[in-house]
Amino acid sequence: MKTTAFFSFAAAAGAGLFMASGIAKAEITLRYAHVGVEGEPQTRYAAEFAKLVGERTDGRVKITVFPNSQLGNLSEMVDGTKMGTIQMAHHDFASLGKILNDMSVFNAPYIYRDAAHAVKATQPSTSDVLQELNKQLVEKGGLRVLGSCYRGARQLSANFPVYSPEDVKGKKIRAVPLKLWISMITGMGAIPTPVEITELATALATGLVVGQENPLSNIYAQKFHEVQSHIMMTAHMQSVLSVWVNEKAWQKIPEADRKIIEGVAVDMAATSLAWEQKSEAEIKAKIQAAGTKIIEEKDGLKNDEFRKVVLKQIDKDFPEWTAYISRLQAIK
């Protein structure tokens, strides 16, 4: 039989149970939503995550993935998982800020040493900060972060060359519709203009915004480089997506299978890091071959100036994060 809220049990003998090798098995189905399109690492991540969970639980837990905003935009996706109409999802940690503001700290710019540090700091098994905030997230919103997906460093793109914050001053730059992004783009000196990812290509093509920021893999998969003349390697954020689950749905899963899913989350975080490190140079070359110019520090990009003004704005807007950021930076 199937429930409409959280999961379904594949049944036999009229009671929802069947025997396989002498072991009773109940199938639990989870709906997993995200905004990624075909060709993106995050889309590959979700598909591989679902596959591994199915294999390692011998089919007891089945994850059905709905990419490309099929179950709604970012806000609708968060609300859906909170209500339980969607059981799993992934997006930036800041997406959960509407439920628990401090969850956004994991997406704060310029706080990680490198990609490996970012992954370790965003895993429940290795991050005391996430363990602490996860408890609050469960209590306040009925959601739990299971792990993270690494997508690479976020880079700035525009219809003109940018070398310092002065070059984007007063320009309309797309911001993810979240408080943290508004603060970051404001710190850069630009005018933050919230645009959903599904509408960004059109916004860039029509001039509603003249720039945006995303990991190279997403810029290429979404073809933003085709409507932007320059990409600046600012690496202002390590893009780490949080993978979360509705707590009621989670507790319905037998403990042994929950441990298996947690293991998959750990493995997939490492896998996503490896994917990105392997593909970045290749994607960069493809973007340049398409005619888009890439500006790096060796070309005069003043990343130190961006770091200084952005961190100043973050400190102003989020003074409550000072202790969290210190603890995250201390993770080895």
C-alpha cells in the first residue's frame, strides 16, 4: 500500500510484507527533489545517491529523484520537505536559512581553506558545528541534514571584464534569493537582484541582470557562458550543497537502513569532490573554446580586495556567526 505523505510500502500477502531469502522486506519510497539540470554534477550526484541506497539496502529503500525544479522552485522545495510532501532534497545550506538562519553559515564566503576542508566541515560525522545546528534544525523545522555535495568554487561572470569591486559598483548582479547572497553581492559593491535559477538565462540575455555567480560546472551546464563575455575566477565561495531529509520520514526508516544511507552520504561527498577536481580544468577549457574570456589573478584580478569588502559586509550583517566561523575554520 502507499501513503500520500511520506513513503510507500510494497506489499504482498495483503499486509505489505514479502519474503526474500527468508527475510521480511518492506519497500520505502522517498521523493528527492532538486533544481539541477541534465549535465550538472548535482544531477549526477542525486542519481548516484539513489542508486547506491537502493543497492545497499537490497531494495528496501527506494529513492525517486525529481530534477530540474519538477517539484517546485527553491522556496517551494524547502516548504515541501518541511511539510513532508517531498521527503528529500538538496540545495545550498543557505536554503535552510528560512527555517534556521544559522544554517546559512556553511555557505559563507571566504571561510574555507580549500575544497577538502569545505567537505569535511559540512559532514555531520566530522563537523561539530553541523551536529549542533542539525539538532536545532530537527527541533525547529523537522528537517535533518544527511550530508553534502561539493560543486566547486563559485566564480563571478559578467558582460564586461571585472578586476576589482570597483568594476561592479552599481551593476545589477544576480543573487540567489537568499539573505546571505544579498549580503555578499552588496559587499562586492553591486546591486543584488534576486532571480530564480530557472529564470536566470533569460534574465542575463535580456539584461535584467548583467552578471551572476556559480561554479564553472553549473555555468557550463546552464550555458550561462553563452550569454556572458567574461568569467572572473574569484572563488568567493566553496559551493557545497546540503542534502536534507524530512525527519518524520527519516524516523520511519529502520535504524539499520538509516546507517546505510548515512554511509552513502559520506561516500557521495567524497565522490562529488573527486568529480569536481577532475572536471574543472576540462570545463574551463571548453568555456574558453566557446569564446568566453576567463580572468584570473595572474591577469590582474584583485581577489584580496573582493575578500576584504565581502567579509566586512558579512561581519556587519551576520555578527552572530563569528564563533561558528572560527570553529569551522579550526576543523582539520
